[in-house]
Amino acid sequence: MLPRLTPQHSFLLAAVIALSGVLLCLWVITSSPWLGVQIGTGPSALGRVESVEPAARDAGLQVGDRVLAFAAPGEPAVALQPWSLISDPDQTGSFDALGGFLAHSNDLYRATRQPATEAHLDDGRVVVLHRQPRPLSSLPPMFWLLAATAVPFLVGAGVWSYRRGDAASRYLLLAGSSFMIMGLSNLLYAYRQPSVDPLTFQLAIYGNRLGALLFFFAHIAIFWVYPRRLGSDRVLRVGLGVVLLVFLNEVTRTVQWPGNVFAFPLVMSFPLIIGLIGVQWRMSRDHPVDRAALSWFVFVMMGGTILVTGLYFLPGLVDAPPMLSLETAYATGIVSYLGLIMAVARYRLFQLGDWWLTAWLWLLGGTSVVLLDIGITYALNLAPAYVIGLSVFLVGWVYFPLRQWLWRRLFWHGKAPTDWLPKELLEAVVSARGEAALRENWKLLLERLFRPLHAFSEPETVAVPRIEEDGLRLLVPQLSGGGSVVLSYRSDGRRLFSPADAGLVSSLLHMAGPAVDVQKERHLATQRERERIMRDLHDDVGARLLTLRHRLREPENAELVRSAMQSLRDTIYSLNRPDGLELDAAAAEWRHEVMERLETRDIALTWQMDDELSGVRLSAAQRANLGRVLREAVSNALRHGEPSRVWVLFRRCNEVLRVEVGSDAPAVDPSGWCPGTGMMSMRRRMEELGGHIRWHSTPEGHVAAVIELPVEPRQPRRAEEVNPAPMQPYQERTSC
């Protein structure tokens, strides 16, 4: 039993097979009869001498002469027919025409296989030509284009090497193999001058036919299983049986199809391929990754197939000549598969990694050197030493700089992560002041590393990095506590997340673990010290203030003690909750305090909060200072008038919290006020928070204090969470 080959060795073996196929074709072509003359093949140029080697020129043949027939010495001449040297026998149309063509080719081979062959010219001369080895320089440039049909085979083999369990990769390999079989089979006889061994000719023709049938069947099979399987493999086995029956019919020439018997089954299979694409398109409408893969397959693979079917095979059904040349038909297929190489590398079709591009750069780099050497030899006819030197110069100064530019342009962005990740990871952990900051730093680091289109935190906790939606999303555990970071659409949507990305994140989590533990210990020590200070303030200072309040009888002194106790509570709260509190909870405490103060004086309270403030969080400093400013504003309203009502309105204007505190007591225009200690203290507290406070007169002649404080950006809410509040008094003058 043969050992299982590694993916790299499988790909290398495929390259050896492709090269062996091309070399075999070269050997067959160069071993076929060659008389040192290039004869025109078109209807108007049939038999016209287009180029002559020195030996044929010495025999008396010149460019422009027209050959009518060839003959072995002492045997009847075989006249050239309009279809004697056509490059594609499939265009003969019917089975009978093919039989006549093969019989004529056999006669032509017998007439030219001898060491000496007579060429009968239209001016009555008979020139004796001697058979000689065929040089590579006699092969037209299009010969090498057909040799490049090995590229689709290498594409299919490369995908299959790493995805052997994928049905789609097997059928892609079948499509690439059949395309190479078609191209190399055509290579054996398309450029014959003037004949090929009859057995080789027939094997090549039927190899080409089998390759074409399998190529179209492979497309049917691919769209049957990719990107989503449409049914059982039994259907494909039946389809393969039909293909073999059609091929057997062409070998035995039993059933005569309408029009061109070779094009008919191919054209008839094309609507089935289009139908399968339509079904796959509909089934993938809710799966963006499948839709993207299908789009690329249709674009890079079916583009060439549609063009060739419509312009090369379809005209044969109505006995019309093809609208594409044979070389153009093959060129479209090769370009399609080259596009598939880039699609696999850029969009990770078949879940292949970076090895794909590396392997192709290695293969194409070596091939370019060989092709460049052949091209220089063919074009300039230089001595070998000069050819090697020129090849090395062009590869070193043209190919490699161009390759490097393409690599940086398409696949490389900035420094390698290993150059900056460890330092950035350590700074993200050490610089964090609290768990919220650590989470934010971790998210920013991941954004820099992967450049996703979207990155946000999610309550769901994951133990290890997890790829979702076939690479569209990556869920990453938080460095501390529960929850996760969700990254969507890697590299600005140009790439998918791969297992290598998940492995890199796992390594970062492992590296950051000890530093996070040290940070946690530091925060715990800080929290313990904070709790000790809170206990001292509460049990000692708080108890003494409470005792003093109960002993005092004067209302003014009791109010001062009560205010001091409230400030002490705020200080204790800021120590106990350094991460802050939601505005709703803080406002509830403030409202309770204000109501207690107003009820003792029989003053009504109007308290309103905008629904847009739901979910807004205040830091400890914001909560403490805003509470003190609010308390002082209410005290001023009570101290400088005898109101019957006090209002406190909370509104949100973009990213600003606006609080208005006022009363219905008559007041002097604030523009003429002389700020006292209380007003200066309120302004200073708001400036420390990045906000400000101002006083203005209302249209009713009252005075209100307006406090404005920056708050966190608004988080989007679902439609079902939005419940607009009815319009309330004073809302108009506090709107944005």
C-alpha cells in the first residue's frame, strides 16, 4: 500500500505530472514527420509555403510556393484538401466527415513518413524533401499557450491536496485534469506539419473528446455540491454513466446527433449547469459566505465556459464556423483558473491558508525562469551563454521586484505582528485602571491586529477563541471577567478569519494571563485599603456627625450638619463604587433627598427625566460632583425666595446631559448677579468634569440654573425598547 502523501508532496507530484505531460507532447511533436517547411492551413493559404529551413531551401523550395500534394517515392500522391491541416477535427461536424478526415490523415502520414518525400507544386515542379528533427523554434507561440492548459490541473490539484475530504475539491480536480487532457490532446495534432502517427492522432482526438465531456460534467458536479449540497451523490454517478455512454457513442459512431455531433452534448449540458447555479444562488440567499463563494465560482470559472460555449461550440449546431479561434477558447479557460488562484488566496475559498499563495509563487517563479529562457531562445536565437545571462538579469531585476510589489500591495500590511504585539499587549494590561479599561484596551489591541469592520463587546462568555459564520466573525474571550469581544469582517472585509488567527489570539491570552493576575492582585489590594478608609469614615466621622445633628436645635446648624453628612456619603460612595453608577439610580437618590427637603416646607416638586438617558453611566467623580452641584442649586432656590414649586429636568442633547433646576419664586435677572462662594464652587466642580453651569431668566420671570455635562456616547437600542415619553412642561426650553 502506497504511503499517504503530504499536501506539499501531492502538489509537487501534480507539478511533475503536468510537466511530464507537456514534455511527452513535445517529444511526440518533434518525432512526427517534419520536412523543414511551414505550410499554411487556412482555406485561402492551403499549401502555401510560409517558411523554409535551409535544407528545404537547398532542395529548391521557396517561400510563396504552393504545395498541392505529397507522395512517397514511387507511390501515388496524396493531394491536400481544405481540411487536411485543420487544428480541430471536432469542426468536421458528422461522424462520416470525421471518418473521411482520419482516412485522409492516414494517407498523408504514409506519404510523409519516409526519409524522403516528394512535394508536388502548383507550377509542376516536384521537390524532394528529407525528413529531419523538428526544432522547438518551429513551434508557433500558440503551441505554448496550449501547453499552459496544465495550469487548471495544478489549481485543482492544489485545492484537492489540502481538502481531500471535500467533494467540491475532487470535482475541481476533475475539471482541471480534463481541461489539461483537452489542451495536451489538441497539442499533439493542432500544429502538425504535415502529419501525425494515425494511432496517436486517434487517441488524441478521443482524449480531447473525453476531456471535454468530463469538463462539462465536472461543472455540473461542482455546482451540485458547492457551496451547498443539493442532493445525493447517486445522481452524479448516474450523470457520469451518461457521460461514458455519450463517449462510447462517439467512439463507435452509432447515434448521429443533430448538427455538430461533438458540440451537441456539450451545449445540451450547459442549461443544466446554469439551472444548478440558479438553485445554489437561491439557497445561499441567507448565507453571505456561501453567496460570496458562489459568486466567485460563477465569475472566474463560468465566465470562460459561457464564452466558449456560446462562441465556439454553439455555432456548430447550425453548421456555422466557430466565432472564436481554438487558442482564444483555451486562453479564456486558463485566465479563468488564474482568477481562481487569486480568489482562493484572497478570500480563502475552500478554507485554504497562506500556503496557497506561497506554493504558487514558488511554482510560478521557477516556471517563469524556464519560460523566459525558452522565450529568449525562440525570439533572439542567441547562444546559450548569452541566453542564461539575459534570463538571470531579467528575473533578478524585473520578476522579483514585481513579485515583491504585488505581495506588499495585495497581501501585506505593515509590520509583522511579532514586532509590536508583545509590547502593545503588556502596555494594554499595565496601563488599565480597572476592569472596564482593561476590556477597552483589549478590544483596541484586537482591532489593530485584525482591522475588522466591526468590533464590539458581547455578554456571551467563550472559553477559547471561536470562529463563526465560516470565518466572517471571531469571538474572543475577554482578558478579565466574563463576556467576549466580537470581531466581524477581517482586514476591512477583504479576508476571513482563519484557524491561524484563532491560534494567535489563544497565544496572546496565554501571554497576558500572568500580567492580568498581577493587575487583579493590585486592584484587590487597593479595594481592601479603600474599604478600610470607608469603614473609618462611616464608623467614626459619620457617627460623630449623626450625634451632633441630634443635639443641635437650631435649624440652620442642623441643615449644615445634614449637608456635611450627605457630602460624607458621597465620598464613601465614590470610594465604594469607583466604576460609577447608572444615572437612573443616582437620580433616584437625588430625587428622594430633594423631596425630603421640600416636604418639610410644603413645596411641590416637578421631576422629569428624558427616556434617552436610560443606560447612561456616571463615573464616581461625576456622580459626586453633580450631586453636590444639584444640592447647592436647590439650596439656592430655597434660600433666595419663597417658591411654591421647584422643578428639576433632565434632558439629553446629543452627548451632553443637561439638568435644569429652577423655582417659581420671583428673582432678579442673573446677568446682574455678583457671584458668591457657592456659585464659584459650583462652576469649579463642573469645570473639573468638562462641563459648565449657567443661570438664565425664564419667560415667566423666574430663574433657573442649567447644568451641562458630557456623558458617554449613546448606545443603539432596538426598536422594541423605544417608548417615547409624552411631552411635559418645560421641555421646550430645555430641548437641544
